[in-house]
Amino acid sequence: MQFTFCPLYSGSSGNALFVGAGDTRLLIDAGMSGKAVADALTSIGVLP
């Protein structure tokens, strides 16, 4: 099983982290806009 851990944003304006394992995907978001998170997920090849 492949495990993916990818910080999407980290800073004073907000944080977001993507974790994936097999068919399970988890997005931890604290403060970024939905569009910013969707764009970041797309940039790592994950459909929002």
C-alpha cells in the first residue's frame, strides 16, 4: 500500500495537509480558502 503525506500550505495565513493510503484520502485544512486548497490538490495530482 502506498502512503502519501503532502503538506499543501503552512504559514500564518493557514495550513493544509493531504494524507492518502490506498483508497483512503484525508484532508486536514485549517484556514485556507476552498479554491486555494482545490488548486493545491490539483497541483499534486489529486482530484478535489
